[in-house]
Amino acid sequence: MTSFIFSLRARRTAVALAVGAACMTAHAQDASVETTVSVGVGAINGSKADRALFGQYNGLQDDSVVGMLGVDYSLRNQESFAWVELQGANLLGDTRELGLVWKKPGSWKFTADYGELVRYEPNTINTGLLGAGSTTPQVFAIAAGTGNDLNLKTKRTGLGLGFTKIISPALQLQVDVKSENKTGARPFGAFLNCLASTTSTCLAVPGLPVLMLPEPIDANHSQVEARLSYAMEKLRFSVGYYGSFYRNAHTALNPSGPSAGFGVNETLLALPPENQAHQIDLSGSYDFTGSTRGTVKLGYTTATQDAGFVSAGPAANLGAQVNTTLAKVGLTSRPMPKLSLLADLRYENRDDQTPLANYNSVGTNRQLSSEKTQGKLQASWQFTSDYRGTLGADYESIDRGVFTASSVLSSMVPLRQKTEEAGVRAELRRRLADDLSGAISVSSSRRDGSNWLQGNPGAPGVHEVADPASSFDLTQSVFMPTLADRQRDKIKLFADWQANEKLSLQFSAEEGKDKFSTPSAYGLQNTRMSQLGVDWGYAVNYNWALNGYLSRSGQTINQARYAGSVMAFDNTNLTASIGITGKAASKVHVGGSLTYVDDKSVYAQTLTASAPPTLLAGGGLPDIVYRQTALKLFGSYALEKGSSVRLDFVHQHVSANDWAWGNNGTQFAYSDGSTVTQSQNQNVNFIGVTYIYQLP
């Protein structure tokens, strides 16, 4: 499927179409027409560095003054019952959206959507690179901070078309096509091997220098979906097709320049290759009785990636192909008025048929086939009209298949062919009665697996290890947590309380913990998550209302390293907001909100008892802190029937501190002298005035 390109003329046509639709009212005397047009202007202050985060997606990073145009048009023909709706938002900006719905209820429907989205890179990149954003940039070494600033951005342009036809009361056809172009450049970089360079210098940095090399983007992703549905009194089924097509105009990044000092073969960097996938499925249900229903779903997907690589020779084309088969059956029944039963069984087979080839002179690539089986049983009992209890059991088995005999595995990275996980859960729910409803649920699961597999030293293949303590170096081996034995426990609470006719509150709380167990005492030990939230609304009187929420979540990860350190990652996020809306006068509607976000990541570190005296206890990495305070106010005034004016004001303050790009005034610098910075304190004020006119 080929890409499509939207030109400036097409964008102007989209805007003209939206405005023209608003003018169709005069030609629809025998139809019901509603049209709303909004026109406005907005202004923003602050430097570009102050707008970095605020203008990341709304197009307000570069411009200080922007125009605003929106259209909402609806036409209903009383005789033919045809219905046309056209909606356009931000038609003069970088994030314009235009949608059309044309339908005749009970017969057919046509939809069309057009949208654009521009993302501006919030970090300031200073570099000596020439041709940034192209496939052939030129690298020049500079002193840090003495280069030119890059303004990187990416743009998405998407078009979607859909058609639905009701062929008969029992038969329906639906077809949807979507295509999106993505262009621009985003931050990227690479380690380049200077040791193999034939020149005398390699940026004057031995070993592996890190270079700032923005990734050029010119790609298209298209999707096609078609579904034919049939329904009878007891039997319902549908047959569907889904296709995904990714095309990339750039296959490789090839930096050069007098300071690069690399040969062509050393600097070619592969970019995302083209690929495609096709899926067909059959799903349906059958009512055996009035209280028992069975469901089934069958699917087959083939995904391929046969685009050529940047290198020549037998490894120039991966020829990847993965075929996935899916089967799922389910049964729901209500054998007694108070008892409800549910059973599900799902099977997925992932068959990796990618050809084997020797890419690294040691062994071939691996074929990653797998079989996954999942099952669920659940029973619910209605104790009273208010209370309902549920018990359930879950099971999952994953078989990753036989290890590719010609592939090489490090003896320090054990694998497992099979893992199994079984769990139970229980819930007690109180339905809304009088003023209170809520639920409490608990769950627990346990995962274990087959014997560990160890790579053969210096040779392809693996062998099974029955006694890890005698075969593995438990101080150096890395046992992956996704394969490790794991105990998971979780509890959830929810409540909805109507305190009185004016005040309503919703509470939610969740606590969970994972404990990992491997043959080694090192690696990931345990994780913990928690969440607490409160939402509320208060009606002061008929004209005024208050609302707000408070949410706090946390995540902790603890791990240990042999003869080194005990590391703990702790992330906490606090969000709070309060808002008000109301009528200050018969023609004046006002409102506003104040929101605060505090996100903090702490990287604590202490030394183990076996740590050598030469290892310094640095206390861990610096904290990463992000805080945002946003004040939003609006007011609208009704000028006359069908028209009004609206005033919006936004103030945002952001404090961000990320040690990845700088710490204590020291900027991160690439080997070529490129730097990446972001203003730690950003203040922005935006004000907008909009005139809204609604035709009768």
C-alpha cells in the first residue's frame, strides 16, 4: 500500500470545506440545520525555553500569536432521513482535526477523518552537526555549547475513511481504512567503533564515542479492516480481516565529516525496516438456552519483515516471518437465579519461521516460537439484592519452545523453557443502595517453571541444569525476573458515597506486592505498588458547583548486586485538583481549576557487606523531580441569541530536574561536543478570546 502526501493545498481545502459547510444552511430550507462557528485569537508569553513543555503538542512553542477556528455543522433531511455532521477543531493550528459523518440510519454510514499532530522536541540540542535530520549528516567536533541549536519536531498527518452497509436486518458489512504519514526528526545517537577506524583520529576519543545523530523520519503506516457480521435469533458471528503496512523511505543513517574519521561500512546505522501483517478471524456466539451462552474466536496472523538491511551479502535480508494462531472458547451460564458462572479458555501459538543465518561468526539468530494457554473460571452468588460475591481462578502456561540449536547463549544468562502461573481471587460487591456502593477484592498468584537452561561455553546450544548451585556462578549470573518464580498478592478497595444531595465522593485504593525467587540471592528481589484516590463533587446551589480529586501512587523496586550495592528505586506521584463552575449572572458563565502534580523518582543505594573497600558508596543517583502547577480560568458572555464570547486564561509553572541531561550545572556532552539541555523552571501565560456564533 503506497503512502499518501498531504500538500498545503490539501490543508487549505480542508479548512475551506469546513467553512463552506457552515454556509450550506441557506440551501437547506427543507432540512433541520444546526451550525456553530467559533473564531478566535490567542497569545502566549515567555521564551521558547519557557514554552518547551507547554507547547510540546499544541503548536505554541514557536508562535506568540495564533488564530483559532472551529466548525460544528449538522444537517438532517426530514424526508430522506439522511444525516450529515461535520466537525472541525483548531483548523488554523498545527493540531487541526476535521471529521465528517454522512449516514442514513438503518441503511448505511460513511465517515471521513483528517488530522494533523506536531510534536516539538522539548529539549534544546546544541551541536556542530550539519545536515541534521537527513540520512547523511556531517559530524564536526566542537567545544560544548559553541554550536547551533536544533529545533527538532515530528509531524503526523492522518486520513481515515469508513463505510458501513446494513445489507439486511441480519447482515452488515463494515470497512475502515486509515493511513498516517510521519515526517521530521527526533533525537537519536549511537556508539561508533573508533578502534577499527583507518584514520589517525576519531574525534580524539578512543574506544566507543557517543554521537548525537538525529533520526530522520519519513514513514507511512496504513491499516485496513473489514468485517462481515451476521445475526440470527440465537446465532451471531462475524468474519474479519485486518492488515497493517509500515513503509519507511529511509533505510539507513550514514554520518560522515572531517571529524568523524569512519569508513562507510563502519558508520551505516539501520533504521526501522518496512514490515506488514495480515490477520483473519472468525468470532461468534450461540445461545444454548435463555440463560446459557457459548462464545468462540478463531484467528490467524502472519507478520513478515523482508526489507533489505544496509549490509550486503547473505545477511542483507532477514526474511522474518511469524505466524500466530489463536483459539478462544467461553461459556456463561445462570443455572440458578442467584448463581452466575463463567469459563474461558484461550490458546495462542506463535510460530517463528525466520530463516537461520550466521550474523556474528559465532552462531545463528534464534527462532522465538511459543505456546501460551490461559484459562479462567468464575462463579458469582447474589446473596441479597445488595450484596454479590465472586470467586475466581486463573491459570497461564507459557512454553517457549526448544532453544535453537545453532544459536549461542551466554552461560551467565539462564533461560527457562516453561513457566506456569496459577492464581485465585475473590470479590465482594455492594450495589448502590440508598447512599453507598462499593467493592473489595483480593487476589494471589504463584508462578514457577521448568529447570533452568545454561548456554554451552564457547559453543552453540544449551543444556538443562537440575542443580543451579553447582552449575551457575550465582554471583555473576543474571536470572531474568520475567522467568523467575514469583509470588504476587494484591488488594483493591472502591466506594461510591452520596453523602447528601449536594456532596458525592468516590474512593479507590490498591496495594500490591511481587516477591521474586531465583537460585541467586542477587538481582531483583521484590516490587511494591500502591494507589489511593479520592474524587468529589459538591453542588453549592443551582448555579454553582465545586469538584476536585486527590491521587497518590507509588512504586518500589528493590534489587541487589553481588559484592557491590543494594539498590532501591522509589517513584511517588501526587496529583491534586480543585475546580469551580457557575453562573455569575444570567449571561455570564465562569469557571476554573487549579491542578498540582508532583512526580519524584529516588534512586537509593547502599553497599553490601561483601563490597570491596575500593567501591565508593555514592548514595545512589540524584533524584528526578517533576512538578507542575496549572491554573485555568474561563468566562463566557452571551451577547445575544445564538452568539457569545469566551475568554480563556492559562498559567503553567513547571519545575523539572533530570540528571540524565545535567546535574549541578554540568551538562551532558556527547563525544562530538553536542549538548542537550532543558530549562529547569518554565513559566507560561496564555490568553485567548473566542467568538462563537450559532445559526438557528
